[in-house]
Amino acid sequence: MTRSDDPQKNRTPASRPNPGYAFLRLFTDIRPGEAAKALLLTLNIFLLLLAYYLIKPVREALLLVDKDAPRIKSYLSGAQAVLLVFVILGFSWLASKVSRHKLITWVTLFFVSNLAVFYVLHLAGVGAGVMGIVFFIWIGIFNLLVVAQFWGFANDLYAPETGKRIFPLIAFGATLGAVAGSRVAKLIIGPLGLYNMMLLSGALLLACIVLAVFIHKREVAFSPGEEPPERAAQTQPLKPGDGFSLVVKTRYLFFIALAILVYNFINTIGEYIISDVATRAGLAAVAQGKAESMGVFIGGFFSDYQFLTNTLALVIQLFLVSRIFKWLGVGGALFVLPFIALGGYAFISMGATLLLVKWVKSLENGTDYSLMNTTKAALFLVTPREEKYKAKAAIDTFFVRGGDALAALAVFVGTTFLGLSIERFAVLNIVFVLLWISLSLMIYKHYKLRRGRAESAVKADS
């Protein structure tokens, strides 16, 4: 092996990583020359998630003025899924007309302009009830599409093996942004007010545009030898076609889409389980004089639940994700969350206590927000550019909301006509987890084939 082929073993003392690299290597396998781009992307996704979590409480505050809000929310997930069909078709069309930095700029500016419109409608006196419904639908589309777009961009910047090492660090920015956003929102929503929070979120999104354009231009200008040879294509629009067509005609993408739909079905059923168990526990606590009111009990419980979930997500993202990728690979990482969910819902099916459900859902969601989100992004490292942007956008939006809508239907049927207990809903989730594991096996098979072809292509080019 030549000196240039193995920079880790053959670097001179002057080229050894500085203490900053030594610190980053505690969390992921990052090598000299990789930190700048990785940290810029980490900052980018941090700001995106910060912007989303600043306005996430606004969604609840606007919608919950209606006493029928819980029922309305289940219907609105179906409305989001329908609208996402048109959104993805429009996104795919735009991606075939402009280069990637312009795509990111125009899509993000569109959402920024929407926030400005909401602010103007508020000034014009539009009621919170109507605004709450519209904003709920909008934010459910916004948060999925901008994150999917970001990960398409990140996939476009890295070769498969490099991305597998770097993505755990970048994904930490998303996890940290979610935690920081929820904490900051709690502190400033009172002084600023709901609609000023929208403006602040819009300002953060503008900063994200600046960062994305800077990263794009830096990448085009800087061409290290280990990067893929098709760099010139990164400044061109994508080939014609829409994300849904890519998903339907490609088995690898189709299995990923089905797995995402099935998991979101499971997760939404799980959220129903914890909400129902917490409500029953709250009523009992109030009746026994152990809680001042339902509001105090529910607020305290879900605050603790979210804190535990976010803490687990941070720990897993920082210390486990990169190591799981190293030990099991991206394909192997697919199976960690399904088996956690399988064990968790098996315990719940034997008796759903509040403490048990809290820990099962916290571990499930913490693993989802960290390991699973990173794995879902890394699966697209072995895909062509059209699939990175268009297919990923379709999968991470329509199929996510489709799973939510199917779960809402299952809860309606199960409670209204079948009288299912919480334990029976847990059994339903076990059945779907087994389906999820089967789909993961198919994804793993096709991922290995694609990774093998990518490695062969790199060897042929060298």
C-alpha cells in the first residue's frame, strides 16, 4: 500500500490530528481533512431541528383550543398524506429543473414565506381554530420534507464508506437540535408569543440556506482525490422523474418505504398506548388525591417522558451509533430497533403499567431518534442522486404520514368496534414488528448487493 493510500498509518508528525480531532474521535471515526464539512453539516441539521422544535409547541397551542382536538389530529394525518402526494410531485419537478443548492434554497424559502403568511393572517384576525388546523397540516409536511432534503444533500456529499463513518456525527446535530429546541421553546414562548416564534424559526431557516449554499460551493471548489469522480454532476439538475415512480419500480426503495410505513404504524400505536395508560393513571391519581389535577399529572408525566427519551437519544447517538455501524454495519443496524420494539411490546402485552410503558416507549423513541434516523439516512449512500433526493423525500414524508394515518384508523376500529385493550394493541404491534423484521431482511439483502457494486466500481476506477 502506498503512502497516499493510507493516511492514518503513514502521516507525518506534523499532519497528525489536533486535539479537536482527538475529541471528535471519541464519538465517531473521523479522519484528517473531514472535520470542516462534517461540522458544517452538523450545524446545518442542528439549526433545522432547532427551528422545527421552536414552532412545534405552537402547533399544539393553536390546535388544542378545540375540545375535539385529539380526534381532529387523527384525521389531519390523513390529510397530510394526501397533500404530500402533490408536494412530492412538485419537489421532484423542481429537482429536475435546478441544481441542488438552488433546490434547497427555493424549497426552504417557500417554507419561510409560509411562516410570514401565518404571521400576517394572525395580524388580520384569523381565528386560532382555523389557524390551528392549517398550521398542523403545514408543519407535518414542513418538518419531514426539510429533513429529508437535508439528508439527500448529505448523501450527495459522501461516498458510502466515508458517509457511514461521518453520519453518526452529523446526526448528533439533529438530536441536539431537538433537545435544545424543546428547552429553548419552553423558556421563550411566553415572552415572545406564538407568532413571534414563527418569525424566529423563519430566521433560523434563512441561516440554514446560507449554510447549505456555502457547503455546496465549498464542496464543488474543493476536490480531494478520494471523493467520487462524478463531482461535476453535483452542479446539475437531476434527471426527470418523480420520487414515487422511483420507489415503486426499485425493490430496494420499495422495501425501505414499506418498512418506514410499518414502523410509523407501530410507533403511532405505541403513542396511543402510552397516552391511554397515562390518562387512566392520571384519573386514578386525581381520584385518590395523589395529584392536584389531570393537567398537572399529565404535564408532569409527559415532561419526564420526553426528558428520558431525549436523554437516551443523546447518549445512544454520542456513544453507540458509530460503534454499532462499525461492528454491525449499516445493514446490521437495521435490526436493533425492531428487536427492542419486539421485546418492549411483548412485556406490555403481559400487563401495561405506567412505568413499564414509559421506559419501553422512551427506549424505542430514543433509539429511533438516534440510531434509526442515522441508519435510514445511511441507506441512501449507495443510491444514485435521483434516489437520494426524490425517492428519499417521498419515503420520509408520504410513507411516514401513511403509517400514521393507518394507525389512526386501527385505533378507531379497535376502540370503536372491537373493544381492544391496551394489551391487545401491544399484540397487534408485535405482529407488525415481525413484518418489519422481514422487510429489514429484504432491505439488508439489497443493501449488500448495492454496496458490493459500489465497492467494485471504486476499485475499477482506481
